[in-house]
Amino acid sequence: PSPTLPHPSTAFLGGAGEGPPCSTGLGWAGEGLGTSGKNRRVCHAAARLEMGSLWEEFNRLGTEMIVTKAGRRMFPTFQVKLSGLDPLADYVLLMDFIPLDDKRYRYAFHSSSWLAAGRADPAAPGRVHFHPDSPAKGAQWMRQIVSFDKLKLTNNLLDDNGHV
């Protein structure tokens, strides 16, 4: 069976009341690390996925995208509503993708499904997509829905245009 994704509407950064408590005391080098190991400016941050029902439906159907070397915009667009940020602190938002497992998959047309076909190649060095509004104050990020509508996915391992 093909790998399944975690519930798509649970984009989570560590909301209030979840996990170890955050300290307000200053940690190493004045960074304000809490007992959870997270900086106090992010220990209560949470993200709620927008259009969650559409993401759930796409996940249920196993919808896929064809990516190109030039890059293709992701659909549905990844959008989140952020909360719990320090309104006066500066934040850089970025997105990266990590493999779900260490398998290579091939598509079986007779069963219309993906089948594991051995181990994957070693992961390429990670690439990230910085949100074009970064850096910005927490108040700005929390004021409106954050959209990664400029994000493009590519199969070009040598891409230097900020595509993932």
C-alpha cells in the first residue's frame, strides 16, 4: 500500500497546553529557550490548515501532481492561519519537504495504485522555499491567512530559483 499522510488539517507547531510548558526565563545566549527546547517566541505557535476539507478529499482520492523541471504551482495552495506568535517579534516562514519513508514507488496501472519497489536513492540535500513576505512581525503573520501561492514544485535537482 502507498504511504498515507497524517491528517491534513493538523498542521501544528506546538500550541498552548500541548507538550512541555514553555519557560519565560532566558536560556542560552539570551534566546529565551523554554523547558520544551523551543524558543519562547514560538512555543505557543500553532497553524490551522485552510481548505482542510479539500486537502482531506485529495488525500482520500490519492490525487497527484505532475511536476516539471520549470516548476509547477502546488494545488491546492498551501494556506494556514497562524496564532500564538509574539506580535512584536520577527519571523521567517519557510516550507520544506521531507520523504515520508525510505522506499521507491512505481505505479501499477492494472491496479491503479502505487507499489513499493525497493529502497529510495539517498535523499538529496534539502531545499526550502522562503515565504516572500519574510521576515515580518508576528502581528502581520497572524493578521491574515498565510498563503504559499508562489511555491513551485520541481523535479530539477539543480534548481536555483527557490523551487522545492
